[in-house]
Amino acid sequence: MRARPRYDLHSANAPIPRRHRYNADGLNFLSHIMKITRLRRRAISVPLPKAIPSAKIIMRSIDCVLVYLDTDAGLTGEGLVFTLNGTRLKVLDEMIASLEPLVVGLEPEQGAAFFARAWNEIGFLGRTGVAVIGLSAIDMAMWDLRGKAANLNVSRLIGSLRETLPVYRSNGLRLNTDIAGLQEEAAGFVSQGFRAVKMSLGNAKMADDVARVKAVREAIGPDIQLMTDCNQQFNAAHAIRLGRLLEPYNLAWIEEPVPSHDHAAEAQIAAALDTPIASGENEYTHTGMLDMLRQKSADILMPDMQRMGGPTEMIKVAHLCEAHKTPISPHLFCEMTLSLAAALPGVMIGEYIHWFEPLYSTRIELDDKGHAIVPKDVPGWGMSFDAAAVERFAYDQRK
């Protein structure tokens, strides 16, 4: 008897079986099977209303590669990845382009086949950095396309867990704002309906950081969640001393107190403080997150869609964190992570940031509890790029 061929189902070389279609009587019939025919890319630059000083750079623009997966049935899936101030945007674009042969010809439902092929191909370069970001862009578009092909929002495609998601207002309350300005801005966020806000830490004098947190807490009151972000500026000793001084202000978390690669120092801080430590936005794929979980580096993990490897890896991370009883808060990409997070366990809160908002034809809406409403009845991500905005911000439209 001839032995059956054995296949590694996780291999990029595993055969992709032909999918059969059936009519109402259960009889097999031939019909058109939708195929991906082309990957399109568009480089755009969205200027920020005003420059934002951060710990390491001054942010002036959000520069993206928009990815479109076209099909022979007229449906298109969308995704994006970005860099700040246009730095090495061309590198991202070329990485994405190099992966086009791995996705053209697949069906929208064969996202795992693309991921396995791409995961195998980028192995030589390493499964971090630009290679993973290129994979992520296409994976995002594959999930959007699959939802559109099934006429389901991504949340429903996976299996919806919730229809709204708590969110915190990000990208405000920066170090260059004085205390009066902080209080006015924080109160304004609350008046817009947000029930959680995040502010920056990192002053040279520890007492200044404490005074600023005290002022914001006074402005928003005791019932609004207050997060802080250190942007990797401290060492462990400084972070522990500061964290203890901030305990009276009931912080939801202290984010990235030390350089993001120093998981041992993060673990030291997390063990020393009652206030939760949040980190992980700069880690890559589920393997990086697993390392953080094993080291107990943070009380809350913050997977970033483009550094994770797209939604496919984000789902793995959510289940790893569930097994380790560690909550997650997705970083950035709120127009896509909203629908994804609606189906994932352990998501405690999402980030609301307006960086990509000008690119979309619709906006995220809040309910009266300050929760973002999942666009559950709109297929794919539930939000699509605004063609006029893409043209307006496109690099090739610049004078």
C-alpha cells in the first residue's frame, strides 16, 4: 500500500486545496472563485496640526503606505503602516512590494496561506523590524477583504464579544504644555465624552511630574481614568521612586518607564509598584510578547498592529495574554483595532488617537459612557479610506 504524503500544515509550502461550492441541494457545482489580482500601494503624508515634541523626536507628520488588495470580483481590502516625519517610508514601501507575489492569486479566505508564506520568506532577514511591518500591512488588508467577501464586520467574522469598547484619549497633555494648559485640555477631553485620558511624564525634576499629575487629576476629578506615558525616559530606580510618589493619584497605569528592550528593568518596576505598568508597543510578534509574559515585564501589554505582524498575530497575542491572565490595550490603529478588539478576550481599553482620522470617510463614535461604538454592520474594518483625502495627502500630489 502506498503511504499517504505528509504535509506540515504550518509550512509555507503546504498545498492549498481547491475549495468546492455547493447549491441548496448539496450538489457540487462550478462557480467563480474570487482571487486577489493586484496589490496597490500609495504613499501619503498627513501633517500634524502642530508639531508634537516627544522624548526622542519632534513629530511633524504621519507618513503612511496605504495598501490595497484588488480582486477580480471588484472588492478591495485596505490596510496601512506608517512612520513619523517620512523617515524611511520608501523602505517600508519596498518591503511591502516585495511580498506582492505571495498574495496575488490567493482567495480572500486564504489569509493563513499568505501569512505562512511571508513568515517563511522573511526568516532570513529576521522576524522583527521592517520585514514584519511589511507583512503586517498586507495581513491587515487581507482581513478587511475577507470581511468584505463574507459581508461581515471583522468583529463578526471572528466571533463578536462586545459591541462597544472603552477608550482613552491619547496624543494630548504633552510635556510642552504648562499646568494651566494641561488642566484646560484635560477638562476639554472629558467634555467631549472621554472617560479616560493619557498624559506624558519625563520632566528633569521628579517634583514637576508629580505636580502635573496632581493638576490633571484635579481637573478631571476622581472618576475619570488617568494614564501616564514616560516614553522610555527613566531608569528603574527613578521610575520606582516616581511611581510611589504618584500613588495618591490613582493612575490606571504608568507606561514604558524604561527603554522598551529592558524587560528585566520593567519587571523590577512592576514588582515594586502597586500602580500597573504598561508596555509592549515596541515589541514584535507573539514571540516578543511571550518573552514579556514570561519575564512578568508588565501588568498590561500593548500590542501594536504593525509591529505584531497584523491581526493574525494580534489574535495569537490576545490568547497568550488570556492564558497568562494579563490584560491588553492595543496601541494605535484605532480604526482597525476597534473591530478586532471587539472579538478578542482580555482587552481592557483601546487607544483613541486622531492621527489617521483624516484618511477615513467616517469617524469613530462614542456612546454616553465614553466607549467607542463598533461599526458591526459594516463589512471589513467598518471604515474605508476617503479617496479624496488620499489624493490630497499623496506624496505624488505635492508641489
